[in-house]
Amino acid sequence: MDKLQLVAQLVKQLEASARAALSARDAVAAEAQDGATPDEKREDARAAHQMQSFGRASQGRAQKALAEVDALARFKPGAIDGPIGLGAIVEIEDADSGEGRTFFLAPVGAGMTLTGPGGDGHLSVVTPVSPIGRAVLGKRTGEHVDVTVDGDVREWQITYVG
């Protein structure tokens, strides 16, 4: 699987997230400036404060997404020949239910979903600071890890590392 293609997908998603956040920030700024008369703005100071807070939050989300894009510019995942590390594609299987999951261990982009080659399958993005990311780092195919999911401890077997 082409990991650089996965990184490119992740970059596109983060850039789209940044654009959406900046658009929301700009819409709030325009509404704050043009959407009400000065008297209406004074009467509803709470709404103005909320709009200002939303604008700052949107700006923060955009900055975070752009910083993550910058981090990915330096990220060049290669083949994993040994223990699981950053850039690994990992398949795990729940020991009890047999339910499987495939993820891409990346430095940023936690929770995003990527499409496999040719639209075949989906991979979740997991970072090393997530519970599953911490659990699998340094492990190998065949090993078992315990991960707490929604308050329940689940045992997963690592079935593939690429």
C-alpha cells in the first residue's frame, strides 16, 4: 500500500478542515461587523461575546490543522521491518468478537478516515498518543495488546504490520 498516498489524503483532509474553520471565522466576523446595528450589538453583548469566542475557536482549529499539515510535510513513512513505529499500517483483531480494524499510525490526524488503494477499504488514522497507538508501539505481528475502549478493556491481536 502506498503510504505517501495515505499521507496525501490526510493532508487534503486537514487542509479542508482548515479552510472550513477559516470560512466559519470569516462568516462570524462579517456577521459581527455587518449583521446588526450598533444599538442591536450593545443590547445583545452576550451574543457578540459568543460570536467573538466562536471566531477565536475557529481560528484556533484552522491554525492546528495547518500546523498538522506542516508536520506531515516532514513525514516520510517507509516500510516497517521490525517493531511497530510511526508510519505503520496495522491490522488488529478483537480476541473475543473477531472484529477487525485497520489503521495508519501517523504523527497527526487522529480520528480521520482514509481510503485504501483503488477505494478498497478504509483505514482509521491513529496517533502515538492515542490509547491504541500507545499500546501497539514497539509490538510485532502476533502479539496481543489490551486497550480500554469506552471503559471496557479489550484484548486485540496484531494480525498484520506493513
